[in-house]
Amino acid sequence: MEVYGCAANQGDASIMQGILMQQGHELVDSVNKADVAVIVTCTVISTTEQRMLSKIRKLREQAKKIVVAGCMASAHPELVKKVAKDAILLPPRYIHHIADVLDGGGRFHLKPKVGVPRKIDLRLNIPIADGCIFNCSYCITKKARGNLISYPVKDIVKDVKEAIEKGCKEIRLTCQDTASYGKDIKTNLAELINEIASIEGSFRIRIGMMHPLSAYKILDELLEAYENEKVYKFLHLPLQSASPRILKAMRRGYTYEMFKEIVEAFRHKFSDSTFATDIIVAFPGESEEDFEASVEAIKELKPDVTNITRFSPRPHTDAWKMERMPTQIAKERSSKLTCIANEIAYENNRKCIGKIYNALLLEEYKGCYIGKTNSYKSVFVDKGELGEFIKVKAIDATPTHLKALIIK
């Protein structure tokens, strides 16, 4: 199984892996050993889509049978069939049918992604909902995953409890907009966080990306839920643009002032926190003045992480029909903002040098152990045991992580 894209895809993959293993299938580490290749695809931008098609084509040549899951299975079935006409398509809402399609079954029915087998690792992405309540003018994920369907609190809590009992240490709550969770079932994200945080055990909860408008409407409850020590003080809030005109064209539904209010409230409540955001540059019609508004916003907000994407027109979206900016302008704007964002991230991390943190060790990479602080900053240490909580002192910094020593 090859998995690409967002945390929602990672969560779907863990469910498919769990179902397959329960049914007696064996997961192998090479397509050469496999009877079936499963690829979980992403189609958020055109370059990713082309990479997915290339991967599908290659797997089709190597594997006896191929299953294409993820967003391309629902948003671009015709493109998949062009490169692999006999591929089995498995849209995101039907991943629980993975074993059925391998046995030749073809009739799908909807089912919540709860109470299902999962492959449990130290960190686990738990889908809390599928779909979205918004309709941003550039977003193809809405076509791929549809309208919001939230899963029941009690079922999510039960799944998390089982994962913790099996050794999971980091629970990542994920969906297209975590702050919209529960709007269709008369609950909200804050209530879900409180229920999960009450589970016994030593673990951490990472809250996935929130739409600013959704977060704004439940801000007070959200801040209160974040107070629990098991919740990472990590806020992923995509700005996309600070220009009122571009935000309106994107159909984002909030103002920069509303956005800033959320960030300021979060930082006021949690002085040791991490703030991540996303920016789209060269959206159709973005003037130099519009772009500079986003530049000034990044300078003012000083995010710890800034994900910068050049606008990518996606079929079946309203922005697909809009006149595109010249590629050279898009590259220049992306480059300029990337440099500014990296400098800010570096300066933010430099301020952490000398400070002491508690960290959860979660992975090993090139002889180093990588942990996450309570604010979800990455720390690199030279020894440790995965899954343990340690105390560290930051001794150096890069734009992306801290280097630290373990304190006895």
C-alpha cells in the first residue's frame, strides 16, 4: 500500500490496513512481493495529480491487480481509467469495502469510519468526519469527499481508547475542517476533545486543520478544551490570503481581522504554542497590492509554520474558469514569501534555545530521535526510546525544528 496526501488519507489507510490484516491478508513492503497494489491518492493541486497518475501507471505495470483509493477515485475516475483501465476505484467514503473489492464485490454502502479495525502505530490519524460545510471556489476536495458527515462522539472515543490501550501515544484528530465537527449531529469539536482527553493513559492529542470561520464561532469553548494537558497547543489555521477582495473571490467567508482575533486569543491563552498557516499565492486576479497584504499579514502574525502554494486550477471548481496569473509572477511571489516565512520560523525557534521542554519521542530518523513538545514543536535528540516522555533542553534551532539535549 502506498499512501499520499493529507492526514485524512493517512487515517483512511490505517483503516484499510486494519481491515485487510483482519481478513487474513499480509501487507508487504514491495510491489514485487504483492498480489495487489493499493494506492491512496491526492489531487489537491495539478502537480500532485500528475505525480499520482505516474505512480498509478507504474504500479499498473508491476502489480497483478491495482486498487486506486483516495480523492482521485471520486474526483477524477476518468483520468485514472485512462492510465489503468482495469483499476478498481475505491472512493474515500467507501474504504471499508477494501476487502470486498479484492474479492470481486462491487456494491458500496455508506458507513461511518468508526468501530472498524485499524493498524495501530505510535501515532494514529483518526478521521472524526468526512466532507465539508464550505464551498471554496478553488477546492476540489469538496467534490472528492462531499458534504459534512460527523461521526458519533461515543464511537470515536471508543476507537481512541482502544488505540491507547494498544500502545498509541499520539492521536491526530483529522477531517477537512475539524472545527466544523458536530454541526450536523448537535455537538462540536470542543466537546469531542474534552471526552477524548478524559481517557486514562499517557498520550497526546493533535487537533487537525480548522477553517477560520468554524473556529471563530466556537472560539471560547475551543480555548477551554485546549487547556487540557493532553492537548498539543498547536493551531493549524489556513489564512490563504489577507486581501479582502481575494478572500471574497475564494469564498472563504471570514476577514483578516477575524482571523487575527483567533490567533491572538490562542497565543494570549497559551504563550508556549505553535501556530501554522497556509497561503495561496497568485490566485486569479491577485494584484501586487493583494499579495503585499498577505506578506504584511505573515510579518505581523509571525507563524511558526507557513505552507505556501502557488494557485493550481482544479477542474470542477469555479476558480478553474478564472483567468490565471503568469507562471513567472507566481514563482516570484512564492519565492519571496517563502524566504520571509523561513526567516520568521527561524527567529521563532531561536527564541526557544535554552528553554526546557517535555517531549514525546515518536520517530527515529538518520540516527536521531524526533520528539514533539507540548506545543508540537519538533525536537531532535541523539538517543531515547520511542513512545517515552522525556525532558529536554533546546541547544540549537533551524526553521523547522529544535536540537536538544536530554535532561535527567
